[in-house]
Amino acid sequence: MHQIAFDTFTVQAPRGWGDFTDTLEEENQPYTLGHKEGVGLAAASFDWGNDFVRVWQVSDVRNFALVTYTCDSKQAGQEVGVCEAIVRSIVFC
């Protein structure tokens, strides 16, 4: 794992992953973390007010999906394993 620094935060990511924010062709690009080969799965969890949020980014080079799961913070983690299995089953057509 290595540290990747964004403007307002840092993350630990496996080798081969990096900050691709500047490669986006739009103004005010969202922070973008990706695998150098454009394939992979990235995930993060955080609390947002009274909610627990889990976010996944999935790509196979040509396609991209942003998947989210939200629940009450008191229920955090109870279904994340099931959601993770669903996300890992994604096959782009």
C-alpha cells in the first residue's frame, strides 16, 4: 500500500492505483482514484450525518460504475458483506 494525497485528504491504496483527477476533461473534476490499467474495484465507507455510506467504483477499462449503499448509522455494516458480493458480481455487457 502507498499513500495518495489529494488536496484535502489522503488515502492508502495498493500499488498500481493513483490519482487520475487531472485526466478528466471537465471543470471542477471530482477526485478520481483509479488503477493504472483502468481495471479494478475501489471502495470506501464513511458516516454522513446519521447515515452510513459505502461507495464502490468498478471498472473494466471501457465501462465504469459507481455503486452506493446507505443505511442508518446504527445499522452500519450489517448488510455490507451482501452488498460487496453483489458489486463483485457485476459483469459489463
